[in-house]
Amino acid sequence: MSDVIVAPETRNLEALAQAMAQWLGTKMPNAGEISVRDLAYPRGAGQSHETVLFDAHWREGGEACHQGCVVRIKPGGFTVFPDDLFDQQYGVMKALADGRQVRVARPLWFEHDPSLLGNPFFVMERKTGRVPVSIPPYAREGWLRDAAPEQRRVLWRNAVGQLAAVQRVPLDGLDFLAGPQGERGLEQEWAKYVRFARWLQEVGPQPVLDAALDRLRGLWPENQPEGLVWGDARIGNMMFDENFDVVAVMDWEQPSLGGALHDLAWFCVIADTMHGPASTYGAPLEGMGSREETVALWEELTGKSPADLEWYEDFAKFKMTCTGIRLGHLRGTRIMDEAAMAKRLKVG
């Protein structure tokens, strides 16, 4: 497998190591001889935040100590989403780590002062495992492509299990994830992506997006089960161990209280695109559950109805289109022409 760095912004890692070592000294007053080593950008993932892996070493109480860490830095010029949810990203990870229902990397420290790295940042523990990366596509090459069908089946079940665990999280104590006007439920996710579509008007008129919003609003779903929204629910945002069990659920940059079906829909659309019947990356991966199997297992594990899922899948495609347009603008490329967008969004 080829190694590809996908990072919106990069910096001098030697200078970062020195800055982080000094900063860690303010967070660990009993630590001495602090050093930060082996800094690296993740390979094959990470398009919206600058994320750097590192190892922290220090001495405390006469003992040598070590902690694998990840620093995640708030986006600066390369901003994919209109809503700034950086603080909420840290907060939801902290709540999930404390609850232990969803497997996430434990957040360690948050730094609001932008003077050190140019923007606020937070540090979390580093998990060890394998990620089905998008670049190169995991369905085309890599460890998941090379796995046996029965191993992929285990991975699929464990991935859906963690997806369902997200939607089972009690919402008590998560009020900080409500929308700017206190919105919750479907109206919160809807308002977020209406803002996104309006934000994209800065690039130019978006008649296809306007038509898609009108279509979706006219088909408003009756089934709106409550639940936490992860925001980018896919196996490519999960880390797995050698037994194909989930080590960590990652990338919580767009969380909300929008409802349980948004993540299921996103998961199904991405799965179909990456390794399902509609995959453009080669033959479907045998052993990975079908859409019907995924929905049935999710329903069994959550106890929530997947009724109206097709509407949520269409909404997920709308969200993905907004993100694609924005990424294309930032990179100076065109992700999809208007005719293709209209077909995808069932308008025109």
C-alpha cells in the first residue's frame, strides 16, 4: 500500500515538538525532562483538521514515563464546515470517554490560547490499530481488501455495534451540542446544512442545492428518533485491532443532537460507495454486510425504527455534496458537475 499524507495544513514538526514539550510542562507540573518525539501526520486520512501523532516522554517520581498522543489543531484558512464546533468536538469525546459506551480516544487537555500553535488545539491519547483509509481506497488495496471474508464479517458486525452504541448514548448532559438557537432533533441537522448551502453561495449560485432542499422539505419524514449524531459515520473513521474489533471511533468534528437516523444513513451511503454494489473501487468486499443486513442489525441493537431511512440517505447525499463542493473550492478543483449533482440529489 502506498502512503499518502492528506492534511489541510502542515508545519515544521521539529518546531512543533519543542513547543509541545514546553506546553506539556504546564500541564504536568510534577514531570521533568519532558521530550516530544516521533511526530508524524496520519497516512491516508484527515482532510479537515491538522492532526499530528507524537510520543511524549518524561520522568516523574524517579520513573520513566511515556504516553502516545495526538494533537488536533483547530482549522485556520482551510475551513471545510461553516459551523465552528471545535470545542464541542472535544466535549463530546470527553463525555463518551467518561461513559465508556463508545470507544473513543481519551481527551487529555484542551488549549484555548491560539498563541502557541496559531489556533486552539487539544491533545488526546493515541490509540494503536489499523484504519480502512480512503486514500488509497480500502476496497481497492490494503489490509481489509486482503482479509478473509469471515474476518470482514467480524469487522462489519463490530463496526455496526459501535455505530449503534453511538445512537444509544443518553443525551443527558449533552446540551452543549444543541444548535445555535437551541435546536435539537432533525431541525438541528436541517438548519446546519441549510446554513452550509447558503455559505456555499459565496462560491457562486447553487440552484441544484436549492432544488434539493425544496424536494427534501416536501418529503419531510415522520420518523425522527432522538439520538446523538457522530457526523461522519463510516468504517474509515474507525480503528480496528488484529481481531477486527473496534479500538476507537474517530473524527467527531460535526456532532449534534440531530437524531439517530443521520449516522445510519451516512454509514449506509458510504458503505455502498466504498465497498458495496455501487462501489467504483472494484468488486464488492465479500463478508461486509449488505444495506439490509446493516439496517436490521442496527435496529436490533438500538431498538429504534429505521423507518424513512431512504429520506435520511438522500439528506446524507445532500450533506456530502455540500462538503464536496466546499473541498473542491478550497483545492481549486471541481468535484462533480451540475448534471451529476442533480442526478445524485434526485432533482432536475
